[in-house]
Amino acid sequence: MLKLVGELVGFLAVTTGFVMFQQKRKKNVLVLKIVCDVLWSTHFLLLGAFSGMAISLVGCLRDTTFLLTGGDKSKRRALWLLAFLSINVTCVCLTWKSVWSVCSLISGILSTIAFWSDSPTRTKIISLVVCCSQITYAIAVGSLAAVFNETIAVISIVLFFVRIKKAQKPKMTDKI
């Protein structure tokens, strides 16, 4: 029963994630990312996948911090990055279940770098690599929602780039 509830929560996170990657503003992406991380933390907890849960919880804290310190270009901002990278490593070490926990760590580290970036485009590109790592972890822990999510996330990111590319192409009437 817990697995079924966990999968349902995961599919709610999938929907939130799809909407997240359609956003153009970093603030909107981060707000939806926080909601996603809360849902994924719950999902992985219910599946007993504690490294995934820990990384998602760190993501909630990280994204809230990055949202609140947004444009701060000081050394303090770089310290936040280093702090969250260290927290990711510590959390995975404490929740280590198998070698597959490394995939969760890779996702946590790359997500931290992606959402620390000021470039929404860079965030989306790095997120493609995160998706590959997360789909591997999801298969290992038996999370159907997470496998589906990573597939949808890749499609969503690609659709964003296609949409932007189409908007940049000159129309035939513009050339006349």
C-alpha cells in the first residue's frame, strides 16, 4: 500500500516537473522545483529509497536558499554552493543503501550546480544529465513514477528548446 501511495505522489511530482521546465524565469523554475522536491522526498520515503529522499530534501533547502539569495554575486553565494555540495555528499553517505546511491549523489551535485546557475538555459542543459542519473537510480529502486518523470523531463526540456528555436526563426513574410 505504501508503494502505491508513493507512486501516486511521484506522479503528482511528474506533473509539477513538466510545468517547471516550461518556465522562462529562474524564480518560477525554483518555486516549482521546491514543490517537486517535497513531492519526490515523500515518494522516495514511501518506497524506502532513502538516498533519493535525502537528496530531494537537500534540494528543498538548496532551492529555497538559492531563491532567497537569487542575484547575490558575493563570495557568500559561492559558499552556499560549496555548502550544498558538501551536504549532498554527507546525506548520501549517511543513507547509503547500495552502489546505486551514487546515482542519487550525482543527481544532487549536478542539480545543485544547475540551479545555482543564473542561466535558465544552462540549468535545463545540466538537468538533461541529471535525468540520465536519476533514471538509473529510479530503475534500481523500482520507482515507476521517477522513470516516467525523467522521460517526461527530457521531453519537456527538449520541447522548450524547440519552442525557443522556432520563435527565433525568421518567418517567410519577414524576408520580403
